[in-house]
Amino acid sequence: MANSLSAKKRIRQNEKRRMRNRTRKSAVRTQIKKYLEMTRQSKDIEAVENELRITQKKIDQLAATGVIHKNNAAHKKSQLARHLSDIKARIQ
């Protein structure tokens, strides 16, 4: 256990940030699942593309705040875009 006041404060801050980051990550994971489910069920490509934009924006926000690394965010966005591209290729 920490002895100094500053160390105790740092522990409190870290816990708050951990919980905030955990909530944000969970929200993005839910958004990704929503997007993937939409790609499986929806026949409307425009709606799916709009959902992809929303999902990518949320991933970018995570990277901007430092919750995830920028390369991790780029990788996730690329995977989602590739998924949509594969679907479009199968339709045409």
C-alpha cells in the first residue's frame, strides 16, 4: 500500500481512469458487434456503410484519447472496411 499522499492520489486517479477506459472500450466493442450483425442481416449497403463510418469514428476517438494505440485502431478500422469490401464483392 502506498504511504505518501501523492501515491495515494495517483492510485485513486488510476482507478477512475481505468473504469472510464473500460467503459469506453466496452462501448466500442458493442458498436463493432452491432456493425457486424448489420452486415450479416441488412441488404441495404448504404446503411451498412453509414454504420461503418460511425464505428470508425468511435475507434478514432479511443485512439485520440490514448485508450488504445493508434496502430491498433488503424488495424481494427482496416478489418471492418475489408469485411464490407468482401460483402460488396460477393453481392456483385
